[in-house]
Amino acid sequence: MTQQINPDKLPKHIAIIMDGNGRWAKGKGAARLFGHRHAIQSVKDVTEACGELGVKYLTLYTFSTENWGRPKLEVDGLMNLLVSTLNDQLDSLMSRDVKLDFIGDIGCLPDKVHRKLLKGKEKTKNNKGLNLILALNYSGRWDINQAVKEIASDTREGKIDVEDINNDLISSYLSTKNIPDPELLIRTSGEMRISNFLLWEMAYTELYFTEVLWPDFGKDCLYNAINSYQQRERRFGKTSEQLNIS
């Protein structure tokens, strides 16, 4: 399958909305947390595949600001699962030269999760391979909201002029300021929406939707998404004729 992928046209940044864990578990007559646990293998497979291909950034929508509205048992289970997964996988990330980072309001996460994230980021900070970014307690509207507040504060204090506010400046106040915009977004489980994810950054992102539930999403599924991306013409508002002018 990888032989069909053009290494010169790889998306530099892939973002994924990992959806369908609960439905996967329900289909097997199990609780939702059963699906979340089995989803860890998909995270491992996709992370490994991205590293092998040479993708530079992989952002996983791990826990949104809206997910706090789920049943407390599920939320508590997700937080515990996140900690145990980081414990289990940190050495593997180091061996594969993966750099761990995160976006979102992580200060509002439970202390044990916050500490584990900071430890993982610190331990992997010098790695040079794939940048694995977890979006935790994140939403696109939250990020834009906090950016607007900071810009307003800095404007009031005279640090910036109103005339200086443009797309680049706004981007520099977002939690994704050091991350290139995603070129490919994948959403699993058949849902066709972006669910408050990277709203500013996805202005020209190619969208790929699949019926596959996340726990069943493996390397071949990722390769199919990348193949679809590579067959598209990205015009950024221009015409095909303009792009083909040599």
C-alpha cells in the first residue's frame, strides 16, 4: 500500500478526529470505555505509520472542551486511561524519536494528567522525528477566544497597534502558533463535521471522511486517506490554469 504514496507529496501535518469508540464498544455489547481502551492500538499504529512515512506533525483530537458534558464515569475513565497510556508508551515514543506536545487548556485537567503531560513533553523535547500533538481540553472557539482576549489586552497596553492586527498576528496568539496548518484532516465513523476542531487553521485543509470506526482504523486506512489527499488539486482560491503555468 505504501508504494502508492508519493513521498514528495506527503502532507506535512495530518489532523485526526478520532470518532466511533463508543459505537464500536456498543456493537460488541460492551461499555464505552472498552472502546476507548481498544482505540489505543489505533493511536499507536497511526503514530508509527506517520513516523515511518516522514509526516512531520500529527494532531489527535483527544478530548474537547465539550467532552466534559459526558457521564462522569466515562470522563474519569478517559483521564485515567490517558495517564496509564502515557506511562506505558513514553519509552516507545523515545525509541521512535517522537516529540510529544499538546494544545488546549491543560491547566484545567486533573493534576495527575497535567503533570504526566508536562513530564512527557520535557522528556521528548529533544526528539527530531514526528511531532505528536494531543488536543486536550481543546476547542477551536476556545483558542480563538483566548487569542482575542490576549490581543485586546496587548493592544490596551500599547504593545501592538490595531493596524498591526492581521492573519499572521492572530495566528501567533493561538495555541497552535508553532505548528503549521494541517493539510489533511481525517474523521472516522462516518460523521461529516469538524466539531470545533482547529477552526482557524483549517481554512484550506483537505477533508477526508471514512465510515471506519476509530478502533478499526489502522495503517492501511491512513494510507488510503493520504492517497486520496495526493489525488486532489489544491488551488487556494486560484484556477487550475494558474497552477499549471510553468
